[in-house]
Amino acid sequence: MPPASCQPAPDCNLCPRLSRFLKEQRAAHPDWFNAPVPPFGPGDARLAIIGLAPGLRGANRTGRPFTGDYAGGLLYDTMIHHGFASGTYRADPHDGLKPHDAVIINAVRCVPPRNKPLTAEIRACNRFLACEFSARPALRVILALGRIAHDATLMAFDLVRAHYTFAHGARHALPSGHVLYDSYHCSRYNTQTRRLTPEMFSAVFGEIKKELAA
């Protein structure tokens, strides 16, 4: 398993704005998780799925990535369909859902106001993402959900963004030996506007399965 240094402290104050926002949420909702959300999945996973940040009433409430908000339904159903998870997703961290050979990690661990982290906050939290990548020797494929996750992944490897253009379904071979795949984020907006369909999302996971089987 990755070392504890890959996870921010529960009272992390690297990002003052996020720290203040979390304090407000702890006061308003003392029964919520309200802390940096840890990754979800095994330490020897060959696939890392990179999200943006915890949703206010999703992961920030439940303590598990993509759990409790709209995006989790499509993500976990697709993972189950392709064998990267088992069980039934019920938007509850106690639903028994279990990832297989896949781990979900947010680029920013703390919930941002209006679901929009600032560039400085993405940079401040990037040390933890880089730590996760370096501490997982079995990791082969990274799936970035959205442009910000894509850019944060490149930052973690100290790579130039201009050399790896984000596009849904794109495949990028990284100098580290990892392969980076891109997908539009499975957000309510993207799915309701049909920018991302379940079929499009599933196709990316299908390509990743082939990559890992090669």
C-alpha cells in the first residue's frame, strides 16, 4: 500500500480556501466526512482512475470517491460491467461495492466551493497524486476523467501539457512507462447534454481492458 505520506492530514491547511470551506462544512454538517478523501481501491491496482475533487454532497459527505452524487452511478456501473468492480453501487460507502485491479484517486482531495478548485489548489495537492503514482509499482494505466484530471496527471509526472493533448478516448504513452487514457468526466452535465454517453464511456474502459491484457 502507498505510504501515509501520500494522504493529506485530516486537518491539512495547504490550501487556505479549502481549509476554511471544510471548517464551515464541519460546523454545518458534523455527521459528514468533511476531510481529505482517500483513494478507493487496492494498493496493487494496475488501473488508476483520476477524478477532479470530492463533491460536496458526494465524497465529502460519504468519504468515498464518487459516492453519493450523480457521477458515481455511471462510473461504478461501468467498472462493474468491465470487471473492475463487483457488487452493487447504492451511493453508500457501506454498500459492499469492491474495486478490482482499479483504484480511484481525486486530483484534489478536499471539496472545493462550487466544485471548482483553483489552479494553486491543484498544484498544492499534486504532491499527493505524484506520491500515489510513485508508490504503486503495479500501476500500468491511468484514466483521467476530464481535462483537469488529465493536466494534474501530467503535472505529477512533470510533463509538458502541450505534448499530450486532452481528447475523449485519447491514448498517451508516457515516458514513465504508464499509459494515460482520457475521458470526458462522467458528470451530470456531460451525460445529460450527451457530450458523454454510457456507450462512449464504456468504450474507453474496453480499450483499457485490452491494454491490460496485452
